[in-house]
Amino acid sequence: MLCSPCAEVNYIQHHSHTSRAVQPPAIYTHRHCPLSLDLELLSLGAWSHDPGDLRVTLPLHWVILLFTLIIGLMIIITLTIVMTEFREMARVTLFGSPNNASRCSGATAFEPARDIRSLVGKVVLITGAAGDLGRQTAIELARYGRLARIYVADLPRDDDTKKALARQITYEAYGDSQSDMEVAGPHTEIRFLELDLSSLETVRKCAADFVAQKKKRLDILILNAGIIRMRPGETRKGYEIHFGINYLGHALLSRLLVPKMLLTTQQPGLTYV
Ligand SMILES: NC(=O)c1ccc[n+]([C@@H]2O[C@H](COP(=O)([O-])OP(=O)(O)OC[C@H]3O[C@@H](n4cnc5c(N)ncnc54)[C@H](OP(=O)(O)O)[C@@H]3O)[C@@H](O)[C@H]2O)c1
């Protein structure tokens, strides 16, 4: 008799010395066959047995129960994760987002209108200010700080895109300044610098372009640009892409601009990185 999974002639040898009266089952599973367990499970317990084989097969209703339990567990875990996210989103939407420091210390959350002091006459450089957080930072600093100038250091863009971004920052900071005469005080000028943090040469060029500007100061340097979860890749110098852009490019930029900031500290005012 052939064992169906492994096709080994076995049944007759196995039983010939015990009882010739035993009828071979319609399908015989060889006791030591490595495939027999899988095939038994696949057959959902309906596999025919050798009368001398004491293995217990899993009945169909147990398999269904186990399957239902696993699926149920997965649904509960997914729902818990989604509900936690949803609850957090609803809380932030309804009650705002106190930062971690304020949660721990009982201090109040950061309020741009209250916490951004006057920055009139100061100069700020923000990397990646075309992105969400950088752009909002530029808007809030322009609105409440009223700096002399914000440098947006970002990937190269055409003139129309740069103008549109500058208009958006100015509009959100001050409203339509042509018609809104209530907006008093100086307005911040927005300037662009080309910067590709994945290339150390363009980082050097960006720093040189900044140093060559007429404004002889740099009060605040905000290293905001960054990437996350990019496909595996390398910078032009062969560094891992996240490390190269988020860390190395910014490290070089700040190193090249620190002398300018140190010079600024000799003038009245503040200096931050
Ligand atoms: N949003 C969040 O919840 C969150 C949370 C934790 C940390 N962060 C970090 O905060 C920073 C800003 O976040 P975001 O949400 O505003 O990101 P975003 O919208 O993706 O903006 C990133 C900015 O960086 C620029 N950039 C990308 N690669 C660059 C490169 N090689 N050289 C120069 N500039 C480059 C982008 O320019 P393009 O627009 O031309 O690509 C963009 O202006 C990032 O570093 C991010 O990792 C964000």
C-alpha cells in the first residue's frame, strides 16, 4: 500500500505481522511521513486513519472556533489602535494640544501671541520652510515677531513657486496688507536661498550665499527641513539618505553659520539655534 503523501510502500510491511484481517483504509497516512500532519490539518480532520495510529486529528468545529478567535482578536487589536488615534485627534481638535512639558509641569502650552517676543530688526534662517511645520513657523514669527527678514533655505524652486510661497506667508501673517490698513508695524521680508541638504557642496554654497547678504546678522537658525521613511538611498557622498539629509547636511550648515551668529552676539539682541 502506498502512503499517499510520501508514496512510501509501508502499510503491508507495517501490518503484515500483526493482523492480516485489518482492512487497509481508503487513504493511508504513513506514521512517520513529514507531510502527513499538514495533510491532516488541510483535510480538517476528515482524514482516514490507520486503526493502529493513535494520533488525534482536529475536528472541524475546533478549527473553525480557533480561526474565529484569531480573526476576532485581530479585529479587537485593530479597533483599539484606531480608537486610540481617533480619541487623541478628537481631544486635540476640541481642546488643543498641550505639549508634554506642560502636561508634566502644569505649565501652560506655548502660545505664539504671548510667547513670541518682539524680534524687530532680527534675521532668521529656516530650512525647509516650504513644508508644513517650517512654513507655519515662518508665519508665526513674521506675525508676532515682525523680524526684519526670514531666509527660507529650501530645495531649488522656480520663481513663481517662490513668489507664491512668500505671498502665502505674508498673507497669513498680516492678511491682505494692501487693503488691511489696521495691520500696523513693520512687515517681515521673505528671501530664498537654495539648499539641497543631500549635497554638501550646495550646503556650502547656501552658507556662502547667506554670508554674502547685506544683512550682517543671523539671530535665529531653525534646522527644520527633513525627511522620513524614504526609500533606501544614499547622498551624493554615499551616506545613508536620512542620516545625510537630516543630520550631516544640517551639521555642516550650522558649522558654517555659527561664526556669523557669534558675530551677531556682539551686537545687541538675541541669538538662538
Ligand atoms: N509633521 C510631523 O508630525 C513631524 C513629527 C516629527 C518630526 N517632524 C520633522 O519636522 C520637520 C518638518 O516636518 P514637516 O511635516 O513640515 O515636513 P515636510 O512638510 O515634509 O517639509 C519638509 C521640508 O524639508 C524640505 N526638504 C526635504 N528634503 C530636503 C533636502 N534634501 N534639502 C533641503 N530641504 C529638504 C522639503 O522640501 P520639499 O517640499 O521641496 O520636499 C520641505 O520643505 C521634518 O524634519 C520632520 O521629519 C515632523
